Amino acid sequence: MRRLRILHRWLGLLLAAPVVVQGLTGAILAFVPAFSSSADPTASTPPHSINRIVAAARAVSPEGMRPGRYIPPEGSTPATVILVPRSGPARGAGVALHIELATLTVLSTEPANAGPLGWVRRLHTSFLLEDRGGRQINGWIGLGLLAIAVLGAVIWWPRPGQWRAAFTIERSARGWRFQRRLHGAAGGWTALMLLVSAATGIALAFPQTTRAALGIASGAPPQVARPADTAMAPDLDKVVSVALEAVPGAQLRGIFLPGRATEAVRVMLGPPDTEGVVSLVTVAVDPWTARIVQLQSPATQSAGERVLRWTHDLHQAIGLGPVWRAMTVAAGIAVPLFAVTGWWMWLLRHRNRRRTAGARAAAVNSGA
């Protein structure tokens, strides 16, 4: 147990700063959406076709960029088209065009993760090092946090008859003892959420490794036959209509647009008044023949795909109700508390050791 305590202590001291960033930014990202206004589903149908909206975005796309994703309007909000590089990985990159529905004019152009909340999201997922392996660094820090949480749970685990004391703090506790009891009590209340948040964050930071471990395909769009006329554009309105017919009662959540003429269009649908990806239905449609080539729904997807989708929603506290969201926020806020109390205990320990050593030296000198 002593070795576990030492390992727990030094991991916590060394990783205090980055895990505090992870905890606080995670708490903000879980907390802010709870106060976002809900959209009016009756006003979410644009007056223009999706084809015209995407065409308007394509007309103003900078060289080397293409429309990669269409996000439908919610209530009175504009439609959004995300521009991505024509070549190379599109993950984490992109420019968001917000298009006014009545006139098809671009209201604003900004990076896909712009604004204060976007900055917090990039800090949380990659420490603002998107082009320098930040997501992988974030994953390794998450592994450290998971190790700290597991070791802490083992060290904290109370003996029979001491469960109540493990979750509370004595009023008479002072100094190092107070910091230790506060550290342990906070860990007892948030241990489960810390373990879940760390484990799911690691899985999201290493998507390819996670997919391979779960036996899931790479996630690339299904391939279709290349049309004879490569200059023609896919009829997105027809594609969406086919997808909605296949999933009655669903609402459009978004469209992933193909980067090549041999890729299917992926239409994302979801039940009304739901969020997250657990309930999401993905319909891949051949844009040239209007034929469904793949349909993934909660009823048909593999066990590995379900686990991956649950990992996403559990980590982001989406679609699981206010209690889970509150618990996620509490776990994130607890991380800096662990860092402060851990460092404070370490400093008090060293101060007490110096005092003890000084008292012993004084006693020896006086005896001489």
C-alpha cells in the first residue's frame, strides 16, 4: 500500500496542472449547454432547398476548401455549412459559414470552433495544440488521470464500519488532517464519475485505437459507383428525402457531404426532442442513384458501435438528463480541489518533517 500511495502522490503532483485544465474545461463544456435555448422544430425547415444552400456556400468557398458538412437551422438560427480542406484530414479543421435562409447570403464566416466556448473545447480536447499532436497528448494525460483515480480509489477504500467517515470531514480536523479528509471525501463522492470521464476521454482521444479494439470499421463513407458525368452535383434534397422515408418520424440532424464522387452521402437523423449520438440513425445514400447503401440505427448497429456511441454521450453528458450532467460538472470541479489539497498535503508534510528534523538537531546540540 505504501508504494501505491507514493505512486498516487507523485502522479498527482506531476500531472496536477494538465488534469486541472481537463477537469475545469470539461465542467464548463458540460455546464454551458444546459442553459442553451431549445429550438422550435416547427421553424426548422429552410425556405430554400438544401441544394441551393450548399451551392451558395460552395460559391464563396476559398481555394482548397469544399463543403464538408451541412447543419440544418434550428428555430430562427441560420443554416451552417462547414468547409473542410479538399485534401488531407478534415478532423478538427474547418470554417463555418452561417447562411441566412431568406436571401442565401453568408452572415458570418468563422473557424468551426470559434468563440469562447470553441476555445474551451479546443483547450479541453488538444490543449490548443491541434497541429502538434495535442489530441494524443490529451489522451496520455487522460491515462495518467485514470491511473490517479484508480490508485486513489484503492487507497481510499474504507474498512468495515468506516464508510460514513470516508465520505465526511471531522469538524475538529485541522492542518494536514483536514486536507487529507477533504481530499478523501471529495474522492469518495466523485470517484465513479472521474473513472468514467477519464476512461471515455481516453477512448475519444485515440479513436482509431478504440475502433480497432471494439472491432469497428474505420468510419469512412461507403463507396458507390462513379457517375459518367463527374461535373454534376449530387441532389441533396433527394438524398435527404430518401433517408427520411427510410426512418419515419425522424428529424434531420446533419449531412456529411462526400469529398469524392465515389463516396456516399451520409445523412444523420434522430428522433424528435433527443440529442447525442446514441439514438442517432446514419443513412448512407448513393447520391447518383438515390439508393440506400447502408443504414446504421440503434437496432442494427454492432455492440462495438453502441459502446463507442455511449462513450461519446457519457463523456459529453449529452442526452442523459440533468442528474448525469450535474455529476459530470461536479467531477470536473473536484479535479482542481484534488490538486490543491494534494499539493497542500505535500507541502505540510515537508514542513512538518523540517520542523521535526530541526527539533531533533536542537535536542542533540543541547544534550552535547
